Amino acid sequence: MPSFRVNGGPLHATPWPFDPATFSWRTIDVPVPLSEVRDGTNTIEFAPGSEAALSNVNLILIAGSPVP
């Protein structure tokens, strides 16, 4: 899995939890430090050098706002 950065922050290495010999579409979630996320538009960049194909990349916040 490629390394990624959010909004120009540091690169984060992502371990590949799947069998590397199997070539099929997979879904993976990757934690992103909340301190790197901004209000409004965010940018996700991936470092080159991976053989993985990426598609349908989203930044989803789970429990992203405090509950009163």
C-alpha cells in the first residue's frame, strides 16, 4: 500500500493486510490524525513507488464532531 499525506503533512506508511499474491479489488481503512484534517477542502496525496491501483478514495470522519 502506498504511503500517503493529508494537506501536505508528513507521509504515513500503511501496512498491507492482504495476501500480496492475490490481485483483486479490496477495501481498506486507514486512520488519519485529526490534527491534519481541515475544515473545507482537504487534499490526499499518495507517494509513488507502489504497485497498488487506487480508486474511489474518500476521507470520512467517524464521530467527527463532539456530542453535547
